[in-house]
Amino acid sequence: MRKLTFGMNMSLDGYIAAPGDDLGWSVPSDELFQWWSDRVDATGLALYGRKLWETMSSHWPTADKQPGATPAAIEFARRWRDMPKVVFSSTTGAVDWNTRLVTGDAVTEITRLKADADDGPMDIGGATLAAAAMRAGLVDEYAIVTHPVLVGGGTPFFTALDNWVNLRLVETRAFPDGVLLTRYVTRR
């Protein structure tokens, strides 16, 4: 069975985006950017909700062609384009860059994808999509990159749950600027 990880940047007060979908507080250091790039390279399949897909696909397909693109950005852009992706949306018309679109029930499709032959780990991103997977008990690991900022509101990392989810800490890592990675696996 394939492992499903929910990993995103998070403010200390628990948000993945500040009000107005502001992500300006989560600009990564070079070391953290490389960590995210290596995750993309190791991901067998990325699952995106519509909003995160729109954010990522508006920048990364051509980021390596932009004036002043760093070697790290060029590498990330290539890795992102090459990584297989699924977008879950009932309003998105078309997708590109090694991506397929799913318009049906996300939980049913994620359950099916987890049961597929092990083609590498899956990452899930986007608050609404990840919330559905969390409530269905499909998330095996949480990779939380906490930034030392309080944004006071916005899009929460965690959703309301019907039942407790017990976790086990498997890694901590400090990055520059006081950013802390904590990785937890779901105890079943």
C-alpha cells in the first residue's frame, strides 16, 4: 500500500495561508527550499486541490526560464514538471505538465490510489483536499514545516475531525530563520 503524506508550510498559530491567501511569510531559506525540492524528487504521485494547483501551475512550469532563475529554482521547476500529479477539481477545465484531472469523489480516488501497486509515496496538498483525506483516515504521515510567525487567521493546516488521530514523532529538524520541521506518522 502506498504511503500518503500531508506536508506544507505552517505558521506557528496553525495556518498554511494568511488572510487573503497571503503566503509571503513562508519564503524558504536555501536549505529549506532544497528540502522541499528533494521531497518533490522522491514523490511518486502528488495530489493537489484546485487552489494549490492554480498556485503551483501559475509559476513552476516556466520558473526555470525566468530571468535570474537560480540553479535551485531551475532544478525544482524540472522536478515539479516531471513529477506525476493528480488534480481534484470539479471546476478546472484542463491540466498539463504530467498531470491528470479527477472530477469525481476525492476520497474514493485517493483510497484507490493508495491501494495501487507501490509506485512510490504520495504527497497531498491543499487544505480542502487534505482535510477530506484526514477525515477519512487516509493520511499516513504529516510533515509540518513551522515558521516562527503568527498570522492571526487564514487557511488552517488541520481540519475539524470526528475522532482523534494518534501520532508518533519520527523526525525533527531545524532550518535557518527558526523554521522547524516535525514529521509524524499516524499510529494505527
